[in-house]
Amino acid sequence: MQLKPNKSSDFHQLFEKKLLPVLRKQKGFKDEMLFEVAGGPEVMAISIWESREHAEDYARDAYPAVLEDIEGMIEKTPAVKTYLLAYSTFHKWRGPAMFPAQSPNMTPAPGVGGG
């Protein structure tokens, strides 16, 4: 997402005092990481959940209120994407991450796989 000019301080206060407590109350919430472009308005938030279902519950039940809280501080609605964690040196797993089957619409590169 992109913060509006001069809203960085307000966003940080809201994030720490209101948004993090909301996240911590959500079932299945594990971690939140906030990244910023140095000197720029771009911000990326990454949430870690126990399961996709927990993340979807948050997206349906609590995220709309979060959007309302930040709408005056951001340029446009943030893009939300869901990813499967394939590998992490930081997080402890009971076994290897499960990679999804490769999309059938992938075209092999020439010379690789007979393309």
C-alpha cells in the first residue's frame, strides 16, 4: 500500500496501538511483519497464520474494519494476496512445506521439456 504524504507517523501509531491488538485477538494469528521503502511512501504488511482458513476468517470478519481505520492514510485500497509459505529459515515447521502442483497453463521453455 502507499501512504498519503505526511501520514507515516499517524499510520505507525495506529498500527501499533490499534491494528496489532486486533490481529493478536484473531484465532490462528502467528506474526505480522511491516516493511517500508526507505524514504518512500510504500508499505508492505505480511501476516502469518496457522492456516489459510484462519486468514480467510480474518479477511472476512475483521479486515473490513481495519480498512476503515486506515482509509484516510492510504492512497488506494491495498492489494491483498495469499501465498503458501514454501520455505523459511525463521519459522519452525514440523515437516517440509507442501508445494502446490504446478499450474497446467505453464508452457515449457524451448529446449526444456521438449518445447
